[in-house]
Amino acid sequence: MRRSPIELDGGELRVAGTSLHLDARRRAECAFVSHAHGDHLGRHDRAIATPATLALMRHRLGAPKRRRTEALPAQYRTPFGLGELTLELFPAGHVLGSAQLRVVRGGVALGYTGDLCLEPTHAAERAEVVPCDVLVTESTFGHPRYAFPPKEEILAGVRRFVEDALSDGDTPVLLGYALGKAQEIEKWLCDAGFKVRAHPAVHAINRIYVEHGVDLTPVRLLGAEGVERDEVVVAPPHLAWSQALRGVRSRRTAVLTGWALDGARRFRGVDAAFPLSDHADFPSLVRYAKATGASRVFTIHGFEEELAGALRREGLRAEPLRETRQLELL
Ligand SMILES: [Zn+2]
């Protein structure tokens, strides 16, 4: 009998019996960091991540006060050893540099999705299926009510919103998370021929995208001079009413998030909401888990029960990963 290859240690994911943590928030001796969103970051002694994620981490965490993190950059599809483990990173399609991890030990492959988006995006590497025996999958939108419309349809709606606002003399303001969503929509806007201004919080991250090969150079910084008549503003939702946007008069605002499927009620003070997501929806999560070939699946971060239940109905052995499961036998 074998132990589960994954366990929760005080709320943090860890490869069982090792010091390798996955997306730990507290300082860990050694951690794999799937991507640079705040809920996946910590100041670790050693951090394994893609070069883009390491650059974004430095930007987001700032200079360390005391001990430095030893950065261990890892490229996609390049296996390497860590003690008795063999690690390999694969694109996760969520934000620039986002990675899934495969850990092989004793012939058993553990797959960890981190945050996952299976739709091709405009500013992140395209996700791949990671074949594995045991899968740990995110479940942010792991409820059947989250089935996103085709991306072209969503973007056609955004285009209509932007064009209508511009033709009425208003400034369209598109709200998306500063890392990932903002660059996705900026890239699409630039490619579609729109002129784009970015909130300073977004613009600072754009620079790192540009350094890693995503051309966002036409995007201008939103400064005190405000906007020109034909420009589109991209800003993070929590900074929609910040100082930087004070100069944007007669604005028309739309938020871009998968949660838009919950209805406009959820968002106060915006004119529209579009379900543009950087996560996989429910049908994609189910399809993905099956495609990995995993004989056992653990769900985390979101609708764990609902997704695990759906996977069991598909014939997979699936359950939410819980603290009490750490001594469970495979
Ligand atoms: Zn994320």
C-alpha cells in the first residue's frame, strides 16, 4: 500500500514526505510557484518557477527585507531532478509564465494544475494536457453553472461595447485583474486596431510581458494628461475609481471576469460585465481531468465538492483534498 503522493500541511500543499510545497503562502524551504497571482505567492528559501513567473514575483513581492529567495528557474518541458523526485513544468495557459507541474517518484506521476485555462489566450502560453496517475486540479469554476460562451462571442460583445462607447463620445474603461486579464484584453485591443491606455498598476506589469516576448509596446501609460477621444482604458477593478482615472471623464465601464455569469447584480457601478475568464470552465475541467488519464483526482480551490462529484459520475475516483486525507492510503 502507498501513501497519497500529495498532502495538506497546515493548509499548504506539499508533496508527501518531502519539503517541496506547491504554491505555499507561508515561507517554505522549497516551493513550486505555479504563477504570480497573490494567492499563490510566498517568500520562500527556494522558489521553483518559470523565468517569467520569477520576474513577476520580484515585481509583486518587492525586495526581500532579510533573507533572499534563491530562484530556481525552470523551462517548460525540461525534466530535472530534486532529490528522489523528477520535476517537469508545462504551460497552464492562465497568465504569462503560468505552469503546471508533474512530479514523478517511484514510477508514479503526480500532476498539479495550479490555475488553469484551456482556451488559447492572447498573452499567455497555450496550456497542455499533463498525463499523470494522480491529478490535483483547481476547481475555481468547478460548478455546472459555469460554462463560458465561445471566446469569439465574448470578445465580439466587448468590441460592440467599446465601439458604441467611442461613437457616443464616451471613454470605454475595461476592468480586468492587473496581472493576466489586463494584458489579455490589451493585446486583443491592440491587435484589433484600438488605441489603449493602461492604469499605472497594469502598465508596470506590461513591461515584464514585453521583456518576455508579448508585444504590448503600443499601450500608453495613463497619466495626468487623461485620454484622447479614441482611446480605451484598461484598469484593475479595485482601482476603477482611483486617482489615476480621475481625468477620464464620461466613461463607460465594463468588467471582464468569469463571475459575470452570476449576473450583473454582482458588480455595482459598472455598465456591463463580460465572462472573459483566465480559468477553465466546468466542462473544460471535467474534460481535462479525463484527458490526463489520472486514476485518482483531488480537487482544490473553489467548487471542490461539485467538481469531484461530477468526476465521480464520469467514473473517476475523485474527492476534495482535505487536511485529514494526508495519511490516507492510495
Ligand atoms: Zn491565478
